[in-house]
Amino acid sequence: MAFAPRQPRHRYTYDEYLAFERDSELKHEYDDGDIFAMAGGSRRHNALASRISAALEGARRPGCVAFQSDQKVRILATGRATYPDASMVCGSIEGDPADPSGATITNPTLIVEVLSPSTEEADRGHKWLQYQLIPSLQEYVLVSQAQPRIERYRRLASGGWEYRDETEGIVQLSTGAKIDLALLFEGLPD
């Protein structure tokens, strides 16, 4: 049996991605020439993301702006564009010079991802490795859907990252937000 040769896959430019996303009116991530549609989150995922965003907004310091999951972030070092579940910029907001719409930011101080079965591997792996290349990023937060648990990576002055795994009590984020794990998970939908 003879096999037909594989056709090379199309690798999109960032400009093609921006046009594709604009024309589709849906959210997509971009990574290394590939465009990925963003799946909708579960009720539990959405409720957790909403509560995290509210905590960020409620405790933001002067000069900081909190964003929900509709805020696109681009990692200039790799070209990846993504939509974290929540983010915050402290200081002047820097837009992506390659995005003429001005909708994409490049300098988050904090990024939060609510873990889903379909995204957890990427959030802990490839995406996290790329997020570390954002010079402004001071803290990366992973929120479990399954149990009261927040994992935090905080940038050290040395350039390394400190890891903390919190499963009870109040979690103090670098931006000033305090998250009570019991309240965060109270009454969540399935």
C-alpha cells in the first residue's frame, strides 16, 4: 500500500492570526504559527475566574489595572498570544507594537490561570515556560478547580522563581489581593 506524502501544514504569521481572530469574532491563541480556538470554560471554571478577577480588582494598588479573560497577552520573546483567566498590569500598560488595534498587552505583572483538565498540562508546562520570558511578570498563579488549592510562582530578585502551594487560609498575592480559599470555593457550581 502506498501512502501519499504529507502536505506541510500552514504556518500562520502573527498578522494573519490577528486578521483571523478579528474576522471570526472569537478568541484564539497563537503559538509558533498555529492558531487554536479557545474552548468555553465550565461553570465552575468561569465562577472561579470571576471570583479571582473580583479579588484582583477589589484589592488593586494605585497604578494597577486588573483584567479578565478577554484581555489578550503577547509574549514578545516567543510571539505567543494568549488569554489568561485573569491578569494585572502595575505601571504603564504596554501594547503590542504588532497589533494595530492596540488591544494586546505585553507587560502583565500578574497572570492567573484556572486549571482545566484540557489545559492543565500546557498551563504548567509550555505556557509557563513562555510566561517566564515576560520581563514584567512578577507572579504566576494556578488555581485548581478540583479542590481549594492555589499554586504561586513569584519572581525573586535573583531572577529565579519561588514556588508556594497553598491549600487553606488566606493567600496574599504580590499585587496586594488576598484570597480566602474557603470563600473562593464556597458554593461553586459543579
